[in-house]
Amino acid sequence: MVKSSELNQNPLEDETHITGGFNQRTWEVNGNVIQGSSVTVYLSASAYTIPTEKETKPTQLGENPYRGLDVFREEDSMYFFGREKQIERLWEKFRDLNEDESACRFLPIYGTSGSGKSSLTRSGLIPELDKKPLFGYQKAQIAVLFPTTHPLESLATVLARIVTNDPSPVEKTAEFERVLKNPSDRGEYEGLRRIANQIPNIHESLLVVVVDQFEEVFTLCKDDEERKAFIANLLCAAKDADRHTSVIVTMRSDFLRETQQYPGLDGLFSSNGFLVPSMQREELEMAIAKPAELAGHSLEPAIIQLLIEQTQGREGALPLLQFALQRIWEGLEDGIDPAETLEKIGGVGGALAGEVQRLYESLTPEDQILARRIFLALVNPDESDKTTRRRAPVSELISNKQEEPAIKSIIRRFSARGVRFLSTSQDPQRGETLEVTHEALIHHWDKLQGWLSERREQLHQKQKFERYAEEWRSQNKSPDYLLQSRILRDAREFNKTAAQEVALSELATEFIKASQTEKWRKIFKNLGVLALVPTVMIAGYLIFDEQITNMRVNIHTEILLAQRNCEPTPQLKDLLEHQRENGRTNWERIHLCGKALNGINFEGAELSRSNFQDAWLNGANLRGAVLLDTDFQGARLYKADLYNAFLISANLIGANLELANLESAIMHNADLQDADLRNADLRNADLRGVDLTQTKGLSQHQIESAILCDTKLPDYLLSAESKHLENRDCHRFN
């Protein structure tokens, strides 16, 4: 098996050099290659032969044969023991799928996190295909990829490398991505099938596309259309009558439910799927003992049995076992007895969490904050049972240039040889990327779980804004990809208030500022006041002199308000929000009759004695606003949020309050004649002195927890048993 190219290198460690020698079969890869995140291509060839028999090494202590948190790869197959039965079953299943002309050549390999899916595929099945080619083929061309955030791009890259013999085929990748993205005239995604036909010697060398960590299609790819196209390309090629392509995917079993959204895919997991079983006692014994024997030092039976006892029956324990074995071997190199090492690290269950915690505690308090940011950025904050790792650009972790040296120093400490809690790699589009080496660290490090519980919602928001910023950058920072409206307000608020652990990157901050600048450029242009605003052109964006801009915006706003008409004036909403974003909260006695203000944010604002007659305030945020004597006659307040608002003596005659949130609103003596209260939330609303007899849509359920005293209710809500209902809560105020 020959590794033809390895996109993912570790720039923080040894540099990898790729040299020529490609003859449609093989490239030489020299140097220390460390697998990372994006795309890897493997070609079967004779330049490197995986031994049919396990070769016995000299008796002296050799290299560490255990992989720790790293996955077993093709080059590690000589140390991969205990899965011989599963490897044979997988090879037979794959052979049968390829020999059955009616079958879809799609092999899903799934199991729990830490069950060894990737290692079984990479260090088991793939080398087996090299030793035992399928009937009719001289060899297999193995293309390994991870879906990442853009699975079509990942697939296009690996295919372009095979076709062009180029490690960075930018133009061909873009071409293939277009082919994969667009359906044919028949409405089918045939891109992978068509590209496979261009591969040299495809008739004698089967293309096997291996999608490792297939769950990333659901956790990292946020574009539904791209996800659909990626899956459809795989299935179309696997069903093609030319039979040039087969597909293998590995996936966590707790994502099986997601496959149900794609009926063709879901059926293949049922009919073709291979569930990776837990390793039995004798298999664990081989996995522990055989690598040590090959490396020149047999482990004592007692320590082997102790390791088995601590591993068997523990879900997801294989990476924990490998981590403990790696530490045991390091101890042997220093002359330390394995039993002593195992006790010191806390056994199989405690080794990983204990060591990462000790490393974290060795950092300064300032670096601990940065370490928290790093680890949180590498987790998809889904519900607890589906938390997964994610790859992030290192640039996403840096909120300002001053932090960069410290961030990179921390990354080096957690990714150093012998530690490998983090893995770095290189991506042509995103630059240097980072990921947690194995999800076992996420699930077994209590400290990280605690951070996740505290910051889950903020982490969701941060990753959303970072994703938008990456998309903007990938589109050459086109204004078409900038934020607008409510999501821009949310982004600005997040950027102001986010804790250090979830601080936005420099790119995301630049993105938000550019979005804000573009917003005001459009507003000023529409108002015809752009010429009045002093600007500077920086990197293609108009940067406004903030002080003078605010002054002139305020003047223009006051000019519009002074007209005191009841026209919609759409631009007024943006101007008022500009004032709010710059600190204004008092608009007492403002005249907004008939204005179009849907969705406006007036939270906590002083708006007493203002005129909102016939105004459009659907979905407006008026939480905690002071609205004493305010005139809302005929106003549209559908789904408006008036939680805890002060509406004492407010005029709400004929107002539409359907589905409005009036929970805990103070409404003493408010006038609600002809107001529409259908499905409005009146929990704990203070309705003292309010006449509700002429309202529309009021129900018994709505007033169950409202505060009633000197309240007048419609007759249909009163009965002989509830004649005192209108004064039900007066005792609370005596």
C-alpha cells in the first residue's frame, strides 16, 4: 500500500517533503507525516508491501508500538492485533457487495465512539484489500477523506489529486467541485461517477472512496443542499453499472437516526452495515500483548489481565487502553515497572483525564483561559450524548495579534510528541487547523464537560458567527455575504459581551464591523445623506467617523420625527436602532404614529407618553420598557414581547395583541377596549383596575394566573361560583 499524498501535516513538528516518482501508481512520501483533518489519498502498489505474516522484531526494546489517542493507520497494521475475525468478515462483505451485480457497493461501518471503527478500517480492511485484491482488479486506489464543513470540496480535492498527480490541484479541485455540486439533466448527482471514469487505469484499479467520520456530514456541514449532493454522489457512484467505484464509510452509531432523513442511505445502513462489536477477552489480550512482543518486550501476564479487567465492559475504552499502554511503554523505556506506571496514572479509566488535567494545571492562569477557549472551539456543542469534535482553523482561536504567541505555545504543549491531545494539520483553504485527537478526551475529561455545560449556548453562537465569517472570506469578502438585520444585532451584542473563553476571532470581528459599515452605507445612501458623512476608504469598505456620524444621524432622525406625520417612514427604524446601539434609551414623548417598526428593539427604553397610534410593532422587543400613558390605539403588536413592561394608564384601544407576551406586565388602569387578546400570555400580568369586558378572544385559561383586583371581566367568564373572580387578588394589596 503506497500513500500517494498526505494533505495534513503538522507544521509545529517536522516538515514533510513530497517528491516525484508518480507513475500512475505511486508517490514517495519522505519525512514525518502526521495525519490531520482534511484529505488523504492512498494508492495500492508494489513499492511498499504490508507483510502477510507479522514480522518478529529483535528482542531489544523497540519503538512504542501503541498509538495512544491516535487512530491506527495503514502503516501501523503490523501492530494492529485482536481484530483478525472482523477484518476477514469485512473483507468478505466488501467482496460480496462488489461481486453482486444487483448490490449497491456501499459499506457502512458503524459503532459507538471509541469502538475502533476508524482503526479497523484504516489498519485492518484497507491493508487486507492490498493483500487480497478483489476479483477482476489488479489493485485498489484508496481515497480517504473526512467530510469537514464542506464535504463536496473534500471529495473534489481527493479526486483531483488522483487525476492530476498534484498535491495541491486548485483549479482541478474547483472544476470537480462544480461537477459534484450540479445535478445532471436527469436530476441526478452523477459527478463522482463521471470523475471516476477519468482516473487512469480505472478498469483495472477499483476506486474505493473511504469517508472516515461520516457523522461530520451531519455535525459540521450546515448546508442542507451540499449534504444532499454529497450523499447522492456517493450513492450514485456506488450503484453505477460500470462498477468503477465502491464506497466505505465509518460513523458513530448514535447518528443512525440522522440517516433516516435520506431513505436510500438509511436502507443501506440496515442491509449493508457492519456493526463493530466489542472486543472479547482473548481479542483484548492479543491487542495488548502482541505489539509488545514485536517491539522487543513481552508484558507480564498479570499486567495484561489487569488491563483487560479495567477495559472489558467499559464503553469507548479502546482509546483509553491505548493511552495507558503508551504510557506503560514510555515507563519501560525509563526502566519503570508497568504495574507502577499503571498505578501512577490512575489505571485505564483515569490515565487520560488525569494527564490532561495535570498539563492544564501547569499553565499560568492567563494561559488557562486561552486553553479553555482552544478546547471549547474544538467541540460541537450538541446534546450531551452526541457531543463530537470539530476541526477549527488556528486563526479562529486568536482574537488579537498579541495572543498569537501564547495560543501557539499552548497548542504545541498539548500536541507534543508523547502527549498528542491535540492534532494539527494543514488545509489549503483554511490554513493551519486543529482538532482533539480523539473524542475520548471530550467524554472523559470532567473539566471540559464542565466548561461545555457553562458555555454551550454561547459556543453555539460563536461557531455560527465564525462559520459566517469563513464563508465571507471564502467569497473574497463580498458584501453579498455580510450580516443583516436581527442576526447582525445579535452578532454585535455577542461580540460585546462574550466571555474570554468564547471570544470571536479577528476575522469574525472584522466581518461584523464590515457588516455594520455596509448597513449604514446603505441607509445613508437611501436617505441621501451619504455625502454629509465623513468617510475613509479602507480595504474596500467605507469607515465612518463615528462621532460625527452619530451627531448627523441624530440630527436627521430628529428632522424626520419633527414632521409628526403618520407615514410609515421605513428608514426611521434603522435610525432609531442606530441611536440605541450608541447608547440612547430615552425617547419619552416620541411621535411614531403609523411608523413601520416591526421587530424593533426597544428593550428597557423610556417611551412614556409617546404616540404609537396605528404603528406597526409586530414582533417588537419592548421587554421592561416604560410605557406610562403611552398611546397604542390601533397599533399592531402581534407577537410583540412586552414582558415586565410598565403599561400603567396606556391606551391600547383596538390594539392587536394576539400572541403577545404580556407576562408580568404592569397594566394598572390601561384601556383595552376592543383590544385583540387572542392567545396573549397574561401570566402574572397586573390587571388591577382594567376593564376587559370589551376585549376580543380572552379565555378563562389566560386569566388563571393574572393579578385581578377591581378588574372587569366579560360575562362569559363569570358564573355564580366565580362572582368574586374580578377581585380575586385584592387581599394581596391590603
